[in-house]
Amino acid sequence: MSSQRQEWVRARFLSTAVAVVVLAGALSGFAALYLTLTDDDAVGAAPVLDLPDQRVGVAGDFASMFVAGWLRGDDLAFFNPTLRAEASGLLVERVGPVRTTERGDGLFDVVVAADLVEFLEGSEEQFRPVGLRFYAVGVSADGDGDLLALGAPSLVEAPVAAAGAVPVLTDLRPATTPELAGLTRTLDGFFAAYLTGVGDVGLFTSPDSLVGAVDPAPFAEATVRQLARGPVPGIDDDALQLARVEVDSRSPAGRQLLEYSLVLAERDGRWEVSQVLNAPVVITRGDAE
């Protein structure tokens, strides 16, 4: 390997180590979370989530690190002392589990997504994006929680996206819709404070809300592009509503379209943000029909 490639790989390795941890957490939630709200929930109370067995997440993270090491040609003794890997010629940008299935008796089937690039020796471009590839890995866990990769990864087709749940709010409308004008002004002010640091988040949140601004502020501008709102499932209270909001966020580096799910509370004739949810509230397709 040339010195140029070695230096590039070392820099990429450091960023990949961070990306593995971040994406493992993000992608392990590939299936939708089900949010349960009851009549007894107070405004501002934390939502109740059905969380999967922690071993499922650990097995997915373990498999992700294994695939990254296998593609790089690392020493795999930590994952399985009998396995050997050769450098694939591909560099791992990001990696994370997208599907983890528990088979019982401490056995797990994991599908890992790896975002790959190919180093181009002697080229001005240096590397070429390969894109996502998916690898299946078998993982076993013993009674002490120790994990073992059962064999080398298998290259497989992309898993089919889950179709069992849909967001409660699907009819997003432009923020310029006249009947949404008041709510749009509130949300524009909230997201300006929340994402750009312009203004006080507390001016747009309910008194008992725990929502604070993102610090440091990642954007220079944030405006509401589309939104939808409706009642909170399971709660008979017109003073509480759900909102699904698409936010156009811009910084000197570029533009991102972000989506947020909020719980809104009405006070003194105006809507305020009570909660920023981690995932959309969903219903199963059977319930929706």
C-alpha cells in the first residue's frame, strides 16, 4: 500500500470508528417504534416506549464492527479467533445494523449495511463511492453475554423495508396554507431558536417542557416548509395535538430537510411545543384500514 493511501486510510479509520457508534444506534431502529400515550400522561411527561431486548442491539453493534474489520482485513480474533480476513480494497465510510432477528438459544441473524468507497491509486479523485452493500452475519451469545461471529459475512440483497406501520399524520400541507398561519409562525420561531440559536426556545414551549436548544447551533437558518397536525391517539384532550413538521435548514456548508414530530399544548389561545419526540407516532396498517 502506498504512503498516500496509508495516510488516507488512517484518517478514514478514525472517522469510521465514530461513525460506527453513531450509525449503529441510529440504524438499529430501522423498524418503527411504537409510542404509547395514555389518558394519565401529563403534558410534558416522557413518552412510554416498547423497547426491544437489549441483546438484540448489542448483537447488531457487534456484527457491524465485525463487518467493518472484515472489510479492512483487520485481526478478527476479538470476533472469532478462527477467522482470517484479507483486505477487500474497499474503505468503510459508515456501517450499522439494519435488521437483527433473534432465533433463540442465544443465536442472532444480523443484516449490516456498509457504505463503501474504493480507493483509486494515482487518481486525482483519490476515491470513488461504491454505495451501500448489505452483509448477513450470524452471532451467538453465551450466558455471560460474550459474543461470537459464527462465520465470515455473506453479501446479500438489500432487506425489504418494513410495511407494517405508517405515521399517524401523513397529510403534510405547505406552511403557507392560510389556516396554518398562526401555528407556522410559532414553529418558525421555535425552530429558529432550536436550530440556529436565534431567539429563546422558552418563548415557544409550554412551562413544564424540558425542550432546550441544540448547542452549538448547527444552522444559520431554519424555516418550516410543510406540516400536519391532529389529535394525540388515546388521549381525549383537545388542548393536546401532534404535529409532524418538515424543516428547511441551511448552513454555509449546505442544506438539509429535517423532519420532526412534536406534541403541542394549547395555552391562552396559542399553541406551544411540549415535547420533541424521537420518532413519529405510528399505527399499524391493520388499525388504519
